[in-house]
Amino acid sequence: MKITTHLVSAPLHTPFVTALRTATHVESLLVEVSDGELSGWGEAPQVWKVTGDSLAGSQACVEGPITTALNGLGPDDLTEALRRVQGAAVGNFGAKDAVDVALHDLAARRRGQTLHGFLGSTVDVVRTDVTLSVGDAAALAAAGRDRVADGFDVLKIKVGTDAAGDIERVRRVREAIGSEPRLRLDANQGWTRRDAVTVIRALEDADCAIELVEQPVAAADLDGMAWVTDRVSTPILADESVYGVRDLVAVIRMGAADLVNVKLAKCGGLAPARTLLELAREHGLGAIVGCMMESHVGVGAAAALVSAYPTTAVNDLDAAWWLREAPVTGGIRYDGSLIHLPSDPGLGVTGLTA
């Protein structure tokens, strides 16, 4: 198998603002694994503020220890290849994710199957929410109306920059969109535990009907997140607190959250993501599948996973919707809140656009 890396930068149609960063482009490393005739694709996004993975680091990991670990294996040795990818280096989850997905993609193509079909699914449409970036109350309310008009019925509001102002911003969005669309919040670790309880209780008292609140406190503060979970009625979703099995076990044991957000770029690919989803289900924890700011390659892989492993709430897979243009040809297609999976083999990606 030949492994090739491609650096891509794709502009967004609207800046994406969170409590952690502002993004105007998707910066990613696309990984191509070829058997000489067919190619599988994967993606390692650059996520300085969450995983710490950089494009340069991911590229070095893919071209160095991961490539070395796969030496001597053929394209039919999928199970062994996936095992070697995970053991090739410490951390570097984006690099592992990219190669893991590319190996799955190639295996599916060699069988003439879609990736979701290869994972055991016949469902070719999945749903996603859409995010409203951090902004003032008026801008968020206008964005909320626009996204509902675009066909989205689950909106995620980025909060966590100002606890007092967050309450008013969320109330304004709820007033703007009416009672039917679902609202969820993502604080991206931006609140203290006391601020989190204050804001969430205020929104509960105001009947804002918040579906869930994602990562209200710092990732390492499981005690704080458990403290929040115990004091509010709104479900709490762990995101940055959970990378792998050990993290999820800690959340389950401490009762720190009601749900977990599984992301391929956090856990290292489809194989570990399936383990996390199965573990959550076995222990009665809800789950969604999310994404970083990724292109149609990374989001397509996550959508294929969702198709085969249904989650307990609408998933968070809108990243590629934000792109002004895709860096690849083929792949998933958005229609409002619906993501249409490809009918072509694998991820349906046929190459780079340039």
C-alpha cells in the first residue's frame, strides 16, 4: 500500500466563532492510501485548541511511524493494519483517524461497497444539527431564523464567553425561532461550574427548552461537570473530556455527564469510535457523533458511522456545510439538516478539486 498526504485549505462561507477560536478556513491533511488501482481517503484536521494536533505534526506522524508500522501489510490485512495504526505513536489522534478511515475506505472500495454499507448499514441519509457561532444577541437571533429557513430544526448555540450575556443571547434565539426547533448549547469549556449551573437553571426557569448543554466546564474538571450534572435538569454532554475508553469509563463512573460526543479526530478513527459508542450504550449513556472543522472526507466518515451505529440524539456533523467549496470531488451532500451518503463505493470521494 502506498500512503500519500495532501495539505488542503478550504474557505468557509461564514466565520466560525467559538469560545476557543475563530476559523475562516478548514485546514486539513488529507491522506490517500492506494493499492495501486484504488484509493481510500481520510482526513486529519488541525485542531490546536482541542487535540493539539497540527498539520505538520499529523503529516510527520503519517509519513513516519504510521507508514513504518504498515510496512509489509497488504490491503486485505485490515484488522492488523488498524491495530498497528493505533500502536504506532502516542497521541496523534488526527493522524491515526486519517489513516484508519482511509484503510476502511479502501477496504470498502475493494469490495465495491459504500463505506456505510461496509460498516453494516443500508441507511443512506442521516441528520445533523447546525451551529450558530458566538455573537451578540441580535446577530444570533438573525442567524437562528436563517438556519431554520435553510431547513435545520436542531440548532446549537456557541456560548461560554460571557455567562451573564449567554442567558440573554439564548433567550433571544428562542424567541426568534419559536418553540418547535430544538436548541442545544455548547460552552466549549468556557464556564466555571457555578456559572454553568446559574446559566442553565435560568434558562430552565425561562422555559427555553434546551435539549442539552455540551462541555460546560474545563475538560479535566470531571468533578465540576458531575457537580453541574447533579444540579440541573438539562442533560449534560461530555465532549473535550472524552478522547478514549479510559476517559469514557471515568465519566461513567463519576456520573459526570448524561451523554458523550464521539469524534473520530479525538479518538483516532472509526475502529475506536465504534468501541466508544458500544461502551456508552452498554452503560446507559447517551451518545452523538460530532466532528471538528473538517471537509466532506472527515464528515463523510462520521456520517457513515452514524448510519451504521445509530445514536440517541441528532448528530453534530455540519462542518462541511460551512465550506464555500469542497476540496474534494464526490462524497456526501447536504440538503438542509439531511446528509445524503454517496452511492459510489467507499466515501464516494474521487479526488482533489485542485
